[in-house]
Amino acid sequence: MDPKRALAGWLDGAMLWRAFFSLVLAVLLWVWVTNLEDPEMSRRFTQLPVQVVQRPPADLIVLDQDKLPGVTVEVRGPRSVVQTLSPEDLRPEVDLGGVTSPGTQEVPVRVRAPRRVRIATVTPATVTVTVDRLASKSFALEVEKQPSPASYNIARVDKAADQVTVKGPAADLGRVARVVLPVSLGDRRDTFDAQFVPEARDAANARIAGLTIEPSPVAATVVVSRTGRTVSVVANLVGAPADGYRVASTTVTPPFVVVDGAADALNQLILISTAPIDLGGQAKPFSVYDVQLQLPVDVHLVDAVMVNVQVQIERQQVRQQFSALRVAPLNVGAGLRPTVTPTEVAITLSGPLDRLRQLSGGDIQVEVDLQGLGAGTYTITPRVTVPPDLQVVEQPPAVRIQLERAATPGPHPSPVREAPPQTGVLPRPFLSP
């Protein structure tokens, strides 16, 4: 063999091996450096929802698709990537495209993850799914009247559909005994139109979920009727309040009740009174709770109610006319002599009965103020002063005042006020409410 060729072959082989080892060394060095700067780490995500990516044929249905358990996924990858992951970046999936017959099957869980992320473990690795045949069946639609408020009834329901079609898993469909249309009044008290949702029920009248009912909802006209009769409640007050007081008002709660009973008794019934409530000399407002009602024979309450009565008591206000009250001139100027025509007037007062009975002659003042007036003739409406708890409801008419100079001038004390008190006894009031 040519020594030159042998040496060249040996050199070419050695160079190839050196190049190969250099490349491996470079890769290892790069991996080592990269791992130092961005080391690999693992992370666990729990309760990730499983999605179905391929469904079984149209005549099959997955019964527990909404009940598939969440899975726990452990991932590995560079720290810079793994730390930024969120649960939404991982997509656990099951493929049901290969399911062709009813029954229970174990299906593997596959997890989609971002690039540079490896799936280390998936727990559980498989999920159990139950598949049933999809079936349908027609049922008559029955009206189910819900409980109504007192004194109201659902008289009739005119529904838009008398028959419905129920679709769903064959096993669940086999449990359906009837389909009902629950109808309720809610807060309605008159005939109304509305839509209601039908329900599939089993033999125990329990609702069966997971079925499709067509049509749904169902339109209906609901005819509302009333039961019994609504009548007013009045308070039966007996006795009298304290002297000088009266009943201002009476409030009964509730003001109406619903009763039922024999037709003849209801036709004659206008109102219902409470048991007697004794006023017994009351001088203040008071309340009586849970008062019994005096129901006629063969009449009863539709609903038990608690009747409360509030009685407002106030001082009795009356009106009284007082006559022969002398008009007193005030602030007569020096050297002047007043003449009042008429000298007496009448007024009407309003106030509590007991207070009017206590009036004396000095409690009412009828005066005309002549301050600053000189000789002459004037027409003035008197000013009436009464105690603060009384009111003047009819003022006295205007009087004629004639101021004349005194015939014989001389020293005069120039009185500022001439108001002789009312004399005599006031007439006993003739009281009018």
C-alpha cells in the first residue's frame, strides 16, 4: 500500500472524528450553559377541565359529559416558559369519535401544551364516559296548577300545545311517566297570557333533568277566578271616652278580610265587626291587638289573620258664642272722650270642652286701640284676646268710635289705657261640635 494514501486516509478519519466530538462537545456545552441560565423545572396544575374534541355519532349521546372529573397535569420545561404558564395554556382533551355503541368506556386523556413544554404526568390518565342511544317519544301535556293566593283560583288554562316530544337518552326517556305544564299566578289577579316551561316527571312525580322537550316554552291563557267574598272590618266600640274627649279616628288592620261559607249567608254579608272594644274613660290613644271577629253562622275566614285596632282619642273641640262682651277703648288721647257704638259685641270661640267650661269674665278681652287718633268719628274692628288654647272662629263686627273733646278743659292725667275689666259671669257655653 502506498504510504501516502494510507496517511491521508488516516488523517481524514481522524479529522472526521475530531469534528464529530467537537460538535457533541459544543452541544453539551450549550446545553450546560443554557441549563445554568434557564434551568429546567416542573410544575403541577390541578382540576383542569376535560374537553370533548370529537363527539360520537348523532344517534348517541354522552350522559356524563358535564360530570367528567378534572385532571392533574405535571409539566416540565425551561423555567422561563413554565413559570409563565396559566391553566388556560393546557388543554386536556378526550376523543369520543371512536365510540360507536352505547355503554361505559375508558377514554385516554390527551393534553395539548405550548412549545418547549413537556407533559410529565396526567392524573387520571383516562376518564370513564357513559354513552346511551338517543331516543324520542311523544307525550300528552298535562296542566299542573300551582298553589294560588287566598281567594284566587286558576279556573282554566288554554294552552297552545296539547302534545310535546321528549328527546334524550333512552334510559332516561324510559323513566318518563308524564309531562306537565306548571302554571302559577304569581302576583297576577286577572286573566292573563304567559309562557310556561313543561317538565318531564317520573312515576313518583319527580322532575327528570337532561331531557329536551319540544315545544318549550308553551304559551297559555290563564283564566283567574275568585273564591269567597271580601268584606270590610269595622271596630265595635262600646262605652265612652273620658269627659271632654272624643274618638278622633279608628284604624283597623287589615281593613278587609276574605270569607267563605253558605251562599245565603255571604249574599247578606256587608261587613264584619270586631269583638267589643271598651273605650272605658280613655283620654289617650290606644291599640288592641289580635282582636276576635264576630263571624256570622256558616261563615269562616279563608285565611287566618290577626286583626289589630288603633283608636285615636283627642280632646273634644266645640264652638261657643259669647255675647254681651263690652268693647274697651285703649290709648285714648289726652282731652278726648270716646263713645263706642255698640258698646257690647258677640264672638264665637273654639276649643276643648273642658277649657271652655272654665272660662271666667276676665279671660276674654275685646278692645279697640285709639293710639294717635284725634277728635273725629272712626270705624274700627275690635281686637279680641283669649287664652292660648282657644281660637276665635268668628270675629266681632266693626264698631263706631266717636272721639270728642272734653267740654271743660282742665288738668287731665292723660291715661294711656282705659280697659275696665269684663264684669259679670259669662253665660254657660251652649256647646256645638
